[in-house]
Amino acid sequence: AADQGTIYLDGQQDWTGQKNAPNGDGNLIIGARNNGEVPYLGLIDEVAVWTSALSADKILELAEGGSPTGGSPTPLMITDINANFSGANPVITISFNSKAGKIYAVDRTNDLLLWEELDDGIEGEGDSTEFVDSFLPEGTKVMFYRVRQVE
């Protein structure tokens, strides 16, 4: 109906009702009001308001990184590798782009043939996530890494 609205949270329908918003006073407020109540203490990102209805599939696609203008989402990739060989045990820190709440795996290989899974339960920390590999085999001279989205 024309007087109905829907709010989605992380691609899932969270609220449906009259367009006058869940608080019932005709104003949709994202965050907190400035009326002497406790201020909103948090972060808000990726808020979008559309003038026409989107399908649930399109909303989920956008929540998973799809472009609202039709471009492709940012591909999962390693964005930085930092190698620290100053201590007794070398430490490799891998940074990759990610989404909060998604689960990732990191694998490594020294020959690009046989891959060793290091961890398959890395929760995305937001736009970027780090993984530390501090158990390199002794004498390692070359190591390759890959990141996969598990969920």
C-alpha cells in the first residue's frame, strides 16, 4: 500500500508498517533524537533511502556489496602483506577487504599446488580484516596466500 514502508537491516527485512516510522510520530530517526535523551553512541554506515520500492533480492545484493549504479561489487582481495622477520619467529600480517559478519578462510602454499588451510573461521571486522601467520615453517623463503569467503 502507498502508506506502507519497510526497513531492512543487513539485507534482511527488519520492520514493515505505516510510513510514519516505528516510533509512531511521523518521523523516521536514524540514531537518536536531540531532545535531552541519552545520545546515540554508535556507528551508522550504508544508509540508503529510495524513492521507489526495491525487490528483496536487490536489497540483499546491495547489502552484500553490490553497486547501486549497476557496477560490480569490490572483489575479495588481499590488500596488504606485512612481513616482520626481526624476531626469532617470522610473522606475516595479511590485510584483506571484507564485510562485517561474513566468515573468511586464509590458505597458504609455497608451490601454488598444495594449499594449506590456516583458518576457516575468520569473522570480517568491517571493510578490512587482518590475519596473522606466525607459524612459518623453518627456512621458508617463499609463501603465497589466498583468502576465501566461507559464509
